[in-house]
Amino acid sequence: MRTGKFPFFLIFVFFSIAFFYQCGSGESNQMSRKDKIKYKQYLVEGKRLYKQHCSNCHQEDGSGLARLYPPLKGSNYLENNEKKVICSIKNGQAGEITVNGIVFNQPMPSNPRLTNLEIAEISTYIYSNWGGKKKLFTHVEIGEILGKCNR
């Protein structure tokens, strides 16, 4: 009886299936392994920062607060205004905006102490959860966007 090769075969089959499953997962297949790890780190830290700086108004689940604060979940504004959203995270926002056909006119406070990295983490979290994009925002990309914000 050859029992020594049997466990090796099972291990080989298990890792082969795991490898092909991972390659076929829907999570940003264009990302390198290093970027996938960074993406997951940004999601964790972005969630923490979102809870600290954003969830009081936009709610933990992104649903917003009645007609006072707009939703992020299912938001056409989030989908169509990526650069404005990023600028708003840092610089705040005043005046009317229309989200899903509803006009909101509550000022959004600025967060001038947030670093480009922290904004990248929040943006990665927000867009991955409610913006229909599994995208890793980098601090460099955020810096370029913030450099072009209208203040």
C-alpha cells in the first residue's frame, strides 16, 4: 500500500483549486499581488477612518440621513463625481448638490488634517463598498486630484 503519495496528491489538488479560484475572483484581477494586499489594508483602514470622520452624517452603512445628508450607497453623485467627492473629503462642501434626484443643502465640514494616504484609504473604502468600483486609490493620485480642487 502506497500511503506516502496520497496525502501529497490531495495537497496538490487543494492548492491547485485554491490557485484557480483566486485567479478567477472578481476582486480587481488587474492588481498585482502586492497591490491586492495594499487594497485589503486600505479597506480596513478606510473603514476605520470612515467611521471616525464620515459615518456620523452618511451613516455606517452609507445610507445617509433622511433629506439632511446624502447617501453614498447607490448614489449617482458618487458614481459621476469622483474628483469632487475626493475634494469634498478634504475641503468640505457648501451649497446644493443633487443625489438620486433629491436636493441636499447641508454643508459638509472640511477635514484638513487628513493626509493624502488617509483620503486614499477612505476613497478606496467608499468606492469599493458603494461606488461600484473595486479600485485602489493611491496617495499620489489623491495628491494630484487635491492639487486641482476649486477652493
